[in-house]
Amino acid sequence: MKFHCSVDVRLKPGLLDPQGKAIEGALPAMGWTNVSDVRVGKHVEFYVEARDQTTAVAQVHEMAERLLSNPVIETFAIRGVEAFAGLTFEDRP
Amino acid sequence: MTRRPRIGVITFPGSLDDRDALRSVRFMGGEGVPLWHAEHDLREIDAVILPGGFSYGDYLRTGAIARFAAVMDEVRTFAARGGPVLGICNGFQILCEAGLLPGALIRNRQLRFVCRWVDVRVESSRSVLTEGLASGEVLRVPVKHGEGQFVAGAGDLRRIEDEGLVVLRYCGRDGAVDDAHNVNGSLDAIAGVRSEGGNVVGLMPHPEHAVDPDLGPTGGQPMFASLLASALARV
Amino acid sequence: MDQPLHLALGLTDDELDRIRQTLGRDPNPNELAMYAAMWSEHCSYKSSKVHLRRLPTEGPQVLVGPGQDAGAVDIGDGLAVVFKMESHSHPSAVEPYQGAATGVGGIVRDIVAMGARPIALLDPLRFGPLTDERNRFLFSGVVAGIGGYGNCIGVPTVGGEVHFAEPHGANPTVNVMCVGIAQADRLVTSAREVHEGSLLLLFGAATGRDGIGGVSVLASRTLEEGSEESRPSVQIGDPFAEKLLIEASLELVERDVLEGLQDLGGAGLTCAVSESAARARMGADLDLDAVPLREPSLQAFEILTSESQERMLAIVRPDRLEEAREVCARWGLSSAVVGSLRAGGGLTVRLGGNVVAEIPARSLADEGPEYYRPMEPPLGVDEVLDDDPTFATVEVAPEAALRSVLTSPNIASKRWVWEQYDSLVQGGTVLGPGADAAVIRIEGTLKALVLSSDGKGRYGALDPYLGAAHAVAEAARNVSTLGAKPLAITNCLNFGNPERPEVMWQFAESIQGMADACRALETPVTGGNVSFYNESGDSAIWPTPVIGMLGLIEDYRLLVRPGFSGSGLPIYLLGETFPELGGSEFAEVVLGTLAGRPPALDLDREALLQRLLVDAAAADLLDSAHDCSDGGLAVTLVESAIAGDTGFAANLPGDVPWYVTLFSESASRAVVSVAPERADGLEELAVARGVPFSRLGETGGPRMVFDGLLDLAVEDVRGLYEDAIPRLLAG
């Protein structure tokens, strides 16, 4: 079965986020003076071929832990692991 | 005649300063040994350098993909046996990702790449990069990176400082550490750290671009001399 | 849309007729798309060719002249230097980061396609004033893009220049020059023997929809309001793939498995295949089904004209194919045989087994149209020239004038820019950005390349002939000042819409100025690039011919640097100062006028000065040398003081107004300092070479003293000079 997976990776709370700070600095100048605590993270999407959803989730968890995030500075959240019936580009004849 | 120390330099896809590291090893009297990321073979070297560059384009995170290269298994074993391992810039980032060094490197505070000659102060002589150097000594070397801001969680940072794992800090010409000279906003102006054993060292500056007097200041010479001496001690 | 397809693609009715004649039938849409790309201004040089022929292109040092991917120059020891400059202005106006980044990628592949290792990049840039927010956005985006790409591929960015002027606001000028080195006998040129049946191996990135119509639409027409619509034409760069592509390509050259190598840039696969076939005087079969795609369902014309980045095309003998593909695989690159060369001149393209295009390769690559477009000087040009500011009433005090000039972003330090570029990688940089020219040593020798890029915006706006001639002279002087002999140039010719007679006149004048200067200074043109249509609405950029100069110094240890290096050294001005403030920085920022005649240029005097500088350096007579140009003598002295962290005391002649002495931009001058015991030697040599000189004063101390006029601390002035651009960027 094919699963569409998405993972969010974020900087740990408390760590300085220079990109977030820059965005936070720019927004008031554009009129949004009501913004605070901007944090920039990553959103990663991919497909996984697995026996069932439990297996897929377990694999995604391991990928996120070992490669997609760096535990020293980041946390991750699995946003979704959903069965996917369509064709991806890789499936083209 | 004493044997020249064999210093390996690993080329990952996207490594850029690998040739420069090899050239500097030779300039300082060592034997430069090119190593390839995909091979489980360190070719009987006495020390290994992970050079600067943009391995795998720095995609995902700096060093995140290179740490899984085949050769890294060998580096890990080599380090565990006390072998001298030096990570320069991207090499430092890889060593942090691999967990061989504490902390992590994120985008520069100013959000821009910076290529600049800076001064760094030696904080610890207990490393293969700074053996024979006195604490407080100031060396001039260049930095060139977009993601060199050293960070660590509060607990980790305390441990790094308490255990004296900081090897180099950014400073002024007189050795004073202040915010103006902290070129990328690193915590505690940390430019380089070591492992507990002192045999694994990482730094953001590029000592390999500071050995040849025809090209500029030579703050990298004593660092390479120290690395070569450490390597020789193992022969 | 009821516009006929050929017009929508940018082809004229006449051009369509020519195509019909060549094919003996109506072209199908795929063929039209191929012609539109190859016959675009960008690819065919149809408006510029007739003028470019006036440029001198020959000399004993020239190994490869114009017409190939890049020019090549012999530097002895069996080594060839390959170099070229290109524009990526149009994409950068739409998306500054990616536009500039992919510009770097493209020029680097041009150098690699010659079989040379890229060893240096220079970036001449022009933007609108930094007081405008959009200009700041474009400026910082372009600089970040150049750094983001160049830094990641391990080619040092060692020089360039940045200027700011209103006409470059809507249309920034983004040029990139790349320099490479190769064994002369390993150059991959069209002189290589190519065999029938040799395979076309496409390697690198997969092909996607990006950049379709890039050359015909984006680079060959003016940008209209709302250029966001052009965004699909902008390519995204992948510098990591480029780095792998460089290494794989050079390994293929090293192993000698290639009969030819082409980069895929403008007009994509169509250009690479038709040029490869045309150069070999052969035809080719091209199988689009074999092209690796990044997304499904690309149509034939899309695959043919896609400008997806980081792709190369190699011509390989069948018996070396496996080896070539292994090299690609080792570097993590995919490769695919997409066709082969065959006798006859036809290019046959197939998709799904059907022939989708059939065109003589030469008609695409070599037989594009050529136009002798009408020319006419702009109205009022004489009035502007006659309105000379040289003896205007100046009510500003000297110190205030110096401050204004030094903090003008045209003059002020560009550190903010070049600190974002890795100028050190490859370990050959003897002198990086911020000096008159950059110096890269050649490994294993004492030789060094000395590289400079120059363009003279205001001069060209006032007098395009003089502007271009000055650009050549200054580029050569910058190289000579360091002690190197100027060898040859490349160029990037940035202009407005060639269909306007005033623009075409500017172009023709510029070419003549460049040709005359190149002849006088014996620096032939080895190639370059023309970028037209840099205008929107009725606002065109200034005529901007940018010169990339290659010089050679035989022993880099004899290099002369710009900074004052110690106390008590006599300072000389070589050359003469005339009352010439037309088009000067002083006239613009202090008097607020762009008018008058640019400084005269006597090319014989220029050649004499340059010979003196080179000979004096070779005789080790000079302690420092700095070209005297933008901002005049005052700026030259200040820059030498800042660079060497050493002040000076200068006496100024009393017979001309102070502002002429300080800020006139007379040509053919340099400021040098010498050890006291060598002063006589320098004076004798100057007399022998027929170069007038005057002793200005002496180096030393922490202050810069212009006798009776100015007395400033070096440290304070450094602050002004260094902080000007960061301050403007802070808004």
C-alpha cells in the first residue's frame, strides 16, 4: 500500500530562530503590528510503500528521528500518514 | 627519517575545500590522502579531516545527509579509538549531526553568508588542533559560511563550558571576546569545540586557507602543526 | 488569442517566410518553437552581429575566439585560460535570487563545456538607487543569489563591481563572468574530430517545464508592467547538482572520452543539439522519449526548449559510452543517450515513434537572420555634452564634498556585497575583492591571472563611444596597476531595445569605442554576450558595455597592491589631471548634474602609462599602486590610505580649483608610492616611457592631509566609506 506522509520539523522552543526573528522584524513595518513569536520550520512530504498504516507510521517516525530532524535543536511532528490510491510521477508507465 | 603523517581528507558529494585541505597538509609537511565518501576505507591514515563545502547542497540541514555516508562508520570507529578527527566548517556541521561533537550550527544571526578574516582565541590546549598552543593565544583565520551560528540547549552549553570543551572563540585582535567580533552570533562566541577526549575537533573557521604566507595571514599554521604532531604521535 | 503562433513566439512574418523557404513547407508548431528560440535575439545576435564584426578578435595569445562557448587565451606552460561574461538581467528583474543564481550556473557551464575548470567568478551589477525599497530588494536578492549559487559550487567570487543609477531601477543589470583553466591541448572545441554514429549523452538534472520561452520571451523583449506573469519562465537553480556536473564533466574530459561537450542554457536541448550537429557539419537524430523528465506529460516543444538548469550534452563514441555513464553515475548524476550524429545536415526529432520536427541543423544554429537596424543619435545629445559642469560655481566646502563622494554608493566600499561571496575556496586567491583587480595564482607555477571588470555608466550615457573606450582602458589599467600585462577581453553588452534607432546608435558607437581601445591596448575580444531589450515603458538602461579583462603576471610575488604600506614613502601621480568633471561622480553627487563631456581618452598615452606600470612592477620599483578613476585623485588617495591603514600628506597644485584637482576623473592616471631609494629609478623610468608625473607628498601617520584643504583621520574616513551601503540598506 502507498501512504502519503507529511512531517513538520521545528526548532525547539527557546532556541533562537534567526529567520523567525527577521520575519517578525519585517511584519510591523508592513502594518502587522499584532504579530509575535514567529518560528520558521520545515514541512516535508513524501510517499511510503508499506504493508499497513502502523508499519508506515513506525517507519516515518524513525525517518523523522534519524534524518529529517536533529534532536539537538529540533522537534518533529508527524502531520499525516494516509492511504493513497492515485498514481505518483514515479508510477508512470 | 621519520615517517610523514598520513592525513586523510574525505570528499563528500558537494565538498569544496577538500583539495585545499590536502594542499595545506602537504604544505605543512604531511602526506595528504584523498578519501571517498562511499568507501568503507580510511586507508591507514593517522588523522582524518572532514573538509568544508556544501555536502549534499546543505539540503535539509547542513551535514544531515553526509553523516550517513559509508565512510562515516569508519570515522566513528577511528574516533572511538582516539584517532584525530578534524571537521572544518561543513565538516564541523557533519560531526555535530553525527553526534561526535556537541551542539549544532544554524543560520548566521545576520542571515547572510559571511566570508571574512577573523581572530580566534585559543581556549583549550587539550585538543588535537591546539596542542602546543597556549590558552589566550590569538590566531587570524578566515570564515566563510552561511550557517555557522553555534547553538546548544542550555544544559548542553553548560556542560560544554564546564568541561572545557570550547577550543576557540571569536575575538578581537587583542583577544577580547565581545559581541562586535562574534561574526555569526554563536552562543558564547564559540568558534570550535572538541570531544571529551580532545581527539575530535570541529571549527567553523578555515585553517587550511591560512597556511601559505603568499595568500595572507597564517593563523592556520599552528593548528595544522598541532594536528600533524597529534597524528605523528599515533604512528 | 487570435495572434498567429509565430508572432506569439516572437518570430516576424519575414522570418516565417525564411523558415518556409528553408523547409519547403509550413513549419509545424514544434519547429516554430525551435526556430523562435534559436533565432531569438538572445541566441542569434541578429541585431548585433553586423556590428560585432568590427571588433578585433585576433592576436598571438588567442587560442579560441568568438563563436564558441567561451574564448580561450594562451598563458604559456601549455595552459589555456577560458573566460566569458554573460547577462542574466531579465530573469533577475523577475526573481532576483534565482535569476542571479542561475546566471552563475549558466556561465560556469559555458566554461566547463570548453573542458576547463572554473577558477574564478566576477559579478558586474547595476541597480537603481538604494533609496528605493524595490531597488534594495533587487540588490540584496541578486547578491544573495550570486553567493548562494557560487559559494555552493566551490568557485571563488573574486571581483566585480556595483553601480547605482536611476535608469537601472526597473531593469537591473546582472552580468557574470567566469574564468577557467585547462591544458591547452585538452580544450574541448569544435576543432575536435567528431564521428558519424557518435552518441548524444544528456546528463545531469531531469528536464522540467522551467524556463520555457526564456530566450524568446524573457530575454528578447522588453519587460512590461506586472512582470509577475513571466514567473513560470524563471528557472530554479540547484548548485549542488551543478557541482556534481562540473566534476563529472571534467572527469570525462580528463579521461578523454568526449568528442564534444555542450551546456544546455538558452534554448535548451534545441540549441545544444543543433549547435553540436552544425559544428560537426552533420545531422542528428534526437529521441525525446529518452529524455529523463521531472514531470510527466511534457509536450515535444516543451522538452525541446525547456531551460531546466544543470544539464550537459556530451558527444561520445559508442565504445566509450559505458565508461562515460559510469563517471556520471559515480557523481550521482543520471545520464541518457538521447540521440546520435549522422551524415547529412538534418536534425530529426522523434517522440512516441513519430517525427515531430525535421530541420537542417545549420539553419537553426548558423543561418539565423541578420539585421542592419536603423540608427540615429538621440535628440539633444550635443546640448547635454556642451553643458559642462567643470567650471560650475561650487559652494560646497572641500570636506563636505569629499564626504558626499565617498559615501556615494558608487564609490563607497562594497564590502557588504563581497563578504557574501566565498572568495577563498580553491586556495589560489592572492588578492580578492575590493582591489583594482583580483589575482588568482595558477597552481604549480608562479604565474597569476589578474582579472577586472569595468563599465562606465555615466560616461556611456553621455557619449557611448567614450564610455566603451574608457571601460576597456580602465579595465586594462586596473590590471596593469597591479603589474600584470592585459591579454584579452570578454564583454557583456547591455542595452535597450535595438528596434529603437537611438539604442542601435548607442550600440554601434559603443562597439567602435571598444574596438579602437582594444586595438590600441592590444587586447583582442575573445567573445561575450549581447543583452538587448533592457527597458520597460520608455525607460531604457544606460548603454552599458561591461568589459571583462584578463591579465597575466609572470611572478605573483611581484604583485603591487593598492594600499600604502609604511611611512615616509614618496607618493607620485603618474599621468596628468585636466579640468574634466563631465560625467564625474563629483558632478552627480555634489553638483547634481549629469551633463558635459566625459574625460578625453588618448589611447596612446593610456598605453604608455600601462607599459610604465607593468615595467615598474617587474623592476620591483613600486610599493603600492592604485588606479585613479571614479571619484578622482581624492578617492584614489583615500582608498590607498584605508587599504594600507596608513595616512599621507599631499600637496596640491595651486593653479586649478581644488575640486578639479581632487575630483576630476581624467583618464590614464595612477597613484603610486615608492621606497625613497627607488624614487629616482621610478622617475627615470617614467621619463624614458614618456609618462608625465608629479610628486604629491608622502605616506605616513594616522591622518590624511591635503595641504591647506583637508585633514582627516584615516579611521573616521574608513567608517564613512565602509558604512555607507549598510546604512542605505537599513532604509
